[in-house]
Amino acid sequence: MTTPAALPPGLTVRPAVFDDAAAVCALLNEIGLLEIGRADTELSEVQADLKHPEVDLEHDSWLLFDDGRLIAYGLLWDESGGERIDAECFTLPDRPRASRHLFDLMEARAGERAAANGADRAVVHLHLNIAPTVDLRALRARGWTPVRRYNSMVRPLSTDTDRLPEPPPGVTLRPCSAEPDRRRAHALLQDTFADHFDFHPRTYEQWLDDIDAERADWSLMWIAHVDGLGDAAVLHTHDDRSSMAWIGSLGVLRQARGHGLGSYLLGHAFGHYAALGRDRIGLGVDTDNSSGALALYERHGMTLDFALQAWELIRPVAR
């Protein structure tokens, strides 16, 4: 993997701590204004990342400063327990030296994490806006290649048009208010997303950390039960974004697809949040998803807000 070069003159770097969440959030929103035209990162999202028990902030996070101003942030984590390592990188534009140094640090650390897992190589994934502040030519020159595109979709909501739909025959919906239902929702998400690109199995306890369960509103997660099939689908939503309501996950078991469950769950989310007074709802989708999710969302009036590109770097690890 890459050996980090000396820190460019005038810059300082240190690991993040939890109390840096507000400064990191401000940086991400400054970058968001440049990339998508609005500040769309919530402080709670950054806090959830920084407190995740699988992130070793001392070794897996970086803050770069120029004369005391935060100009770049990097975070790395390992969900696979093998060669696959995930990373985030945010830099203000026209900061090539800072960007290069941050990528040097992240790539070297990714190699260490993969080697500690016993892997022969590190396969690092990074998600960036389709038109990011990061220099894509420089990224390609380092060996990164685009591997997947994700669309952030949005749809307006109105109480005039969006009401809670009647369930299909034989379908009942229940919220995950009790622990057994939360465990069932986790199992359904593991089953319904198992064939998706970049899926990594997560235990129930790991999943609770992933969704920041300490702050979760379990009344906004539902399970659909189908007569003759049992629990067959799950809908996980959030109401903690200032800009819109959010659908985090919508999964339907393979044997239950093609019977309108996905459409019903979408309609339920639309009607529920319209009744709460929200005027917009969004979600993210893999555009190559083999289940046809993108087409489903488009049929129900969801349109492109912005796009993300998944980038991949493959490097042998040092032994």
C-alpha cells in the first residue's frame, strides 16, 4: 500500500475525537453546498460515525488543518473482517496537497486493516458525489476506478395526494415496537439484501450500532406479514433530517416479490410522512440493483436529486 509522504508545509493533521463532530459537520455541509447546492448533513449522522464501536478514531480518522482551519476529513472502517475496507474522504476544492496526503494516510491504514484480517490485499471502497470537490483525475492516477453508481431519489409529499394505502389482500403491517420484532426486522434485512453489491453480513448487535439504535424511533420501522408466507418485507425510515423524511431500507423477500409489496410499503411511507407534515421524502438506490428497485421508485414519482459514485482501489498488503 501507499507509504504516506511527509506532511505538506503549513498543514497539520490529527485524529478526530467525538467532540469534533460539530466542526466535521460544518465542513461536510460546506462541501455539500458546493456539490449539491445545500447543507444536508445532520450533526447526529456525524456523531453516529464517530462513536461507532468498530471505528478506532486514533488510527482510523484524520482531520487536516490549514492555519487552524479544518479543510479535510477522512474516516475508515472495516465491516467485512477480510479484504474489504470502507473509507470516506471530504476535502475542500483546490487543496491538492492536502488531498494527496489524506489519501496516502487512508490507503496505508486500509492495508494495515486488511493485513490484520489475514487478507492478501486490500479492496477499498469510497463513495463520492458524481461531481465531487475531490480531483477525480488525481484519484484515477492513484489507481482508483469507478465500480458502481447510486442515485439519491426524492419525491414531494402532500396530504392531498398521499394517504395511507389499503394493504393488499392478506397483508398486515406492524411497527417494530418490541424487541422480537426488531430482531425479525434485522433478519429480514439480512435476507433481502444478501445478494446486493457490497453486502456484508451484520450481527444484530452490529446492526444496532450501524443504525444508531440509541436514537432510533422504532415506530418508523415496519414489518409486512403475508398470509401463507409469514413475515416477508421490512421498511426502515427516519424522521431526523431537516431537509426531508428518509427511507433507509426497503426489502422484500425474493419469494414475495411481484405481488405489490414494494409499492405498498412505498405508499405507506409517503402517506405516513405526509400526515406528519413532511413535504419531501428521499432514499438512496443502487442503479444496478437486480431487483428492479430503481424502476419501482421511478414509477412512484421519485426523481433524481443527486448521484454518488463508488470508487475502488485494490492493493497488495505488506507482510
